[in-house]
Amino acid sequence: MNNPNSREGLTVDELVIDVQGMTCSHCVSSVIEEVTKIDGVTSIEVDLQPGETSRVQVRSSQALTASDLQSAIQRAGYVLTTP
């Protein structure tokens, strides 16, 4: 049985989270810098909504945990509003 989240044998974990407090491209860069430190993260896409809740999509070749993401977002100086 094929895993729909698998590419050439590589399992991909994907989470979409909401982050509060980002207002500019520097904020986005800070979040990307911290989240990419999580083992296995392969890509991050940020839908910046200045002054509102921004949506962040994270893909990883390893399982992602809400705890790791929350820590990374906090280190960047923002608030994770969805697990």
C-alpha cells in the first residue's frame, strides 16, 4: 500500500499552524530560521497577515511535534495559536 505522503520512499510529515505577532518580512525570516533548526524540516511556507494570525505550513522528512514547533516559534518571539 502506498503512503500518499510518501515521495520515492521518503515519508513527508506536513503541518499547518497559526502564528500570532508577525508583522513583516523580518518576522517571517525569524520564524523560518528557528523552524528550520528542527531535525528533518524540508520546507516552510508563510502566509503573512500583518497584525493578524499568519498561517505557516511546515514539511518534514521526520515526524513533527507540536512541542518542537511551539518551542521554535517562541524562540523566534511569536505565539503558536494552533498545535
